Amino acid sequence: MFKKSILLVALGFSTLFAFAQNHCETDAVYNQAVRKYPVIKDVEKQLAQQMENYIKTLSKKQYAKTTADTILYVPIVFHVIHTYGSEYVTDNEIYKCVSDINLMYNKQNPDTTAVIAPFKKWIGKANIKFVFPTKDPQGNPTNGITRRFSYMSTNAGDLAKFDQWAPDSYMNVWIVNKFSSDHASAAAYAYKPATAAIPYFAFYDGVITVASYLNTDNTISHELGHELNLDHTFGNTNGNGTQSGIWFTNTCGDDGVDDTPPTKGYNTTGCVPGALYDTTCAKGYKVVYVRPSTGALDSLVDYPDTCNSQNVMDYTYCSKMFTIGQTVRMRAALNSPTAGRNNLISSTNLSKTGALSPRVDLKPVADFSPSTYFVCKTGAPLGTSVTFRDRSWRDTVTGWSWNFSNGASVATATTSTVANTFSQTGWVTASLVASSNAGADTITKKQIYVADPAGNQAIGYFQEFSGADVAQYPMFNYFNNEWKWELADVGYYDNKCIRYHNYDTRSGTAGLALNTPEGDYDDFYTTAFDLSSTPVGSPLNLNFFSSGAFRSANFDDMNDTLEIAYTATCGTNYTTIKKIAKADIATVGTRSEFFVPQWQGDWKLNSIDLGTLRNSSVFFRFRYRPGVFSSFDFGSGNNFYIDRIYVSNMPLGVNTVELKEKGMTISPNPTTGNSFISIDGVTNQEVGIQILDVTGKLVYTAREFVFDATTKVQIPADAIATKGMYIVHVLTNEKTLVQKLIKN
């Protein structure tokens, strides 16, 4: 092994550059990982020794200026995590990405001619080629691309890394729409081998990138460099390492590769002279190599004095090259057992993955997406068309065969896009056969609900989810997962209601393996209500009972929300009228077990003033968004229940049954039989008693003479025979008193 010393004359520092583009987040996730698992440093030392041993087998002068000629093949697979947005990149865009990567890694990119003179002789040729496998982990034919519909695409991080293939057999790349707030300014990030070798991080080994950077200035070539043990040219500690995007300081950094001179790094400046010819950190940069046995000089290499801002591992957005030393380092990583990198290139693995086998022409995977999910049937006052778009992949689709139910205006079609309306209510069955020269594939979905816009008379109607008309309350589980609306065998009045199933069974680090409810949302809709008969200026409220809990007792972890909106245009636009959160969600506080309401005291009446809303066809949408613990990404909420939805024209203060005056007591309350009213401050007068159920129906009325505060007015048990909540009004000569009464 040859020892080295560095001769360096450092000059003054230049100013910082403003951020104009997103950056690589690898240093941030690395530093976070080391704080959590310091053993990563020990693995790095072992890997460094392995690399030195590898380098000893190469040319012993000028830091191995020659790279081995043997081509190393690496199977690579891409996972598209999407919501059918701009991140739904085509197969061809992915193929182009890998083609460009291979040009860069093999010194075949045409813009090497633009590399500045000091670095032309240091351009490295890695002789590494990334190839698509022809076999998936189960041995099935593949083109090396998978796709998954998930809300995690817009809230991405490690937990969005679905469908990972064994990282010691395939290099994994995930494509998403945007990162979560933890990585908000990032374009991409990866885990270096020493980090990926820790079992905890094996789940996440690979590159993750936002789609807009897939083919932008060698982003994936840069991240794959990290996967193969390259640091940024300015090192991985050139900044405070605690805050995303704060990396450039007036400090010279180094990546441990001799032929990439020390640099502060440049951020998105482009190919400007100030970045290309900066000598701030590398003036007089030479490396002296000596023989360890004798201490005698072996060689002195005068590397360029300018920083290598055209390096793929810089941030300059002027990348055109790797250096020779970097290519040696990457090949060494692929020959190391750390994180199983050496298995990637093994002949056994290349055979198992079919990486070197001829490509098989595979039939397409059929898929499609609708433009909306909730519409009204034909004849609604506003247009309620749905556009269905072909999203098939894995082969070029040349033929389409569509079929639609529910009296579709276009029952069958042979085009890639279909606009449709429906004359029959209920769930639409839509199917697509996508065909190519390699075969055909079929997919059928029930995603669209067609509603009847004819409004029910609002006053006097209520929904308890026990009748046949519950089918008119469609529930949407958009992402087909365990967090969803469903019918439940429990209720406020009877044994039926609707529940948002929100109990996450995971705890501790088990919740970090994959997936999180954060970012998910699911809807259910009411039937249409006709509100036009209630005059503007008169009270009109939407009411429902709810019961819920949180798993966490920490107020900051209580992040679930229920958003209530209405549409008077059959789903073409919505207006939010209420957002319920925190204590209004958790009527019983904290429950660690699977929460189910036990009695009526676990329920709360919610009333929402509808203001001037008086349309003749109004649907209400209930949207639940689950939250997560601040320390872990599994759900912090618990189950949430809704029952007895109705519209009333009673004053809002009555509907919410808040006692505004303390002039009356009812006991016992709750009761299983009779109750008695005691009234303060009333003597020698007749009072009126009115009892209403929560729908506003008068169920009992009486007049009683009160002599003084000791007089008790009876509420007979048969007047409140049905279990539930009642509103008791006492009318005196001076005032009206209101209080709620619970019958068990």
C-alpha cells in the first residue's frame, strides 16, 4: 500500500451562491443515519480497507490512473410511485435515463469535449453498465419497471419505497412526484454502502428522485455514484449537516479521492468561469506517494489547481465527467461485500436476474385513470362528464377496447381516451383491453359513483346507516388500503353507523418498515338534499353524531382531520364548511386499543350552520385525513364514527344543546327511567315543559305549577321511551332554560 501526503496552498474564500435548483439530500440522510446508528462509521472503516486492498491490485502509480477493462454489469429496476400526475413518466423516458447513465459511466457522453483543459486527462471511464433485468425476483418476465398508485408519491421519503427488489440483486430507483417536508428542497437522495449495510436501512437501499429530475443534468448518475460509495466533491460534512439544504459554507471540503481537488462545492451556478476556474481550495494541490517499506518517494502527482466543478458529484449543474479516481472507487465498491454490492455483478446474479439475456417482447399491463370519481346521472343541471385515459405500460399499446355500464353515453370505444356520461345511478363498471403486437391485457375497475341529483326534502330526513338507502352514501377508498370508510355494527341509536377505520396496529420501529397513513384521504358522500324550502334568514344546520379517539395522548400528535364540504354542482366544485380536529375528533380522549364506542356518552352532537346555502341539490362530502406520531410515521389516530346525519331548521344553540344559563338541573341524567327538573329562582308561577328529540321532533309537552326551588317537575319515563339524547326546554315568565337529557 502506498502512503500519501498532500501539498496545498489555500487562498481566501469566495462568496456563497444562492440556491436556484433542488439539490441532493444524500448528506442529510447520511448524517441523520450516523446519529442514529454510529456503527455506520465502523462499517465505513471496513469498506475503506477493502477499497485499499482492491486498489493495490491496480497500477501503483498516480493513484491507479488506469481502470480495469472488464465491464461490470449492474441490474437496475425503476419503481414509479404515482397518482397519474406528471410523475407518471413513460417507459421510454426511463430507458433514456439509463442510456444516458451508461454514456456517462463509460466516457461516451459527447459533452466531454467541453471539459476544461486541466481535467481532460483525468476523465474516468468506469466500464460499468446498468442493464434492465428480464426476470423479476419471482422469476417472472419483466422489463425492469414497476408502477404503484399511491398518495405517498406527493409525500415521499423512505416510506414511499414500495415494491423494492432485493438490493443485493438489483439496484433500485424510485420515481415520485415530490418529497415530504423532511426533504422538501431535495431533487433526489441515495444511501451509500456503509449505511445500506445496516439492516434497518436495507429496506430503503436505492435511489429516490422526483420525476422532474429523472433526466436533468445527470441526477441519477450522481445518485448512483453515492450508491457506489462516492461522496460529493466537497465531502459530506461541508455544512452543519442538520438542516436540509444548508451545505455550503466558507469551508473547503474533500471527498477522499485524490484527483478531485478540494472544493467548497458550487450550487446550481451552471458552467460559468467563476465556478470552472476557482482555485480557492486547491492552489498548489499535489499528492506525494511514498513506499511504506522504505519511505522513499514513489511519485508526485500535480493534480489540477482548479476545483472539478464539472464533476457529476458536484452541484454546479455543469456535470460532464467522473475522474479516474472516482471510477476506481466505484468499481471497488462493486467488488466489496458491503451491502451486498459485489453480488450485483456476480455471474450467478446476472443469470438469476436475466440481466444479460435478450429482451423478451412483453404484452402491455392494462391500466387507466378517470378524471373524477363522483358525478351525477344524465339530466343534472351541470355537466358531469368523466374522461377515461389509457395508462397502460410495458409495451407500446396499439389497440383499445373499452366497455362501460350504467347507461353510458359511450358504452364501447376503441380510442385511447373516452369522455362519458351515465344515465343510471350506482357504481360504474369500466373495463379496458389494451393490446400490442405482443398480446393483450384486461383491467376492470369500479371507481366512479353516479348519483341522483334529485334532492330529498331535508327537514325530517335522517340517515342512521341501517336502511337500504345507505347505498346512496358512497364510500371511496381511493388508494385501496386499510385506512378507509366502512359500515360498523355500532351506533348512537341502534347498531349501525359509518366508521373511518383508522387503527394502525404497528408500534415502535415496526411502523417504519414501509408505508404511512400520512397523506392519505378518503371520502364518503351523502345523498342529495333539497334546501330550497327553508327561507334565507331562517336557521338551517347540518347535524351528525360522532365518536372518536386518538392513540396518542400528546396534543401535538393529534393530527387527524375531518373536512366537510358541499357541492351544489354535482361534483364540479366544492366549498369547505367545517374542519374538525383535535379534541373535536377525540370525544373520548386517548385509547390504545381498537376503539369502539360503548355508550351514548361516547358520542358528540356536531352542528354546522349552513348560512345562506339554499340550493335544491346539495351533496355533502366527508373527507377524513389520518395523521401520524411526530416520532414515528405510523397512525396516531384511532377509529372515528359518524351516525344520524340530518338537516334541521332549529336554532344552532339548540342543536348543539349547550347550557347557556345555570338555572336548571335534571336528575338523574343520564337516566333509565323517570327524571326530575329542579328550577332555581322561580316561585309561584306556571312553567311550560317541552322535550324534543335531536331531530327537533316534539315528544312531550306539559305545564306545571312551581312553588319554589324545592319543587321537582317529573319527566315520565314513557315520554322518553327511546334511548338517546333529548333537549329539555323550560319556559318561565322571565326566561327559557335549555339542557340535554340522556336516556340509557
